[in-house]
Amino acid sequence: MGGGPFLNIKAPKELLDRLDDYRFATRRPSRAEAARELLDRALKAFFEASRVEPVRPGDPDYALVRSRRRQPAEALPIREIEARLARLKRARAGRGSAFAAGARRSSWTSTTTRPSSRS
């Protein structure tokens, strides 16, 4: 890397030791190059997990998204959310069937054993 902006951070000794372990394992010539690579990989993973959805003025969520973009936010687990929504949709679609009616019954009543009156 040539001259340009640079980042100067304080880190605990344990973190620097782990960085050095990574540096030597991947045969990087300097601690700075190892740190740049790890930072680049972490940021790519973060932004891959939280892709931005296009929102236009007039959309129902426009104000919410605009306010969120102004604040730091953690990555949303999109795949987990989509899987949960798919399960909910399947459950709603099957409400009329006998299987869904049995599934809605409380698991407590079907798994709890009651004391028998027999001796």
C-alpha cells in the first residue's frame, strides 16, 4: 500500500498475539497487511449479510429505513428471517386441515403424563 489514509488503533495484547498467529500462518510480510486482509474479509461478510433494499419516497417503510440508515445497525440475519417467514406462511396455509388443527393443540397436553387412578 502506498501513501494514503491510515488507521491507527489500540488493541489488547491478546488480540495482537492472535493477529500475529494469523500473520505467520498465512505468511503475510507484515502485521498491517494481515490486519487489512482480516478487516476487508469481515466488512465483505457484514455487507453481504445485510444487503440494502431499495426504498422510494411513498413506500410504507420509507421513514423507517431513512432513520435506520442514519444510525449504525447490526447486520440482519436475512436467511434466518426468510426461513422463519416461510414456516409461518406454511402454518397459516395449513390451518384448515386436520393436521394443522392437531399441531395447534398445546404440546403440554399431548406430552404430559397424568397420574393413573389404577393401582
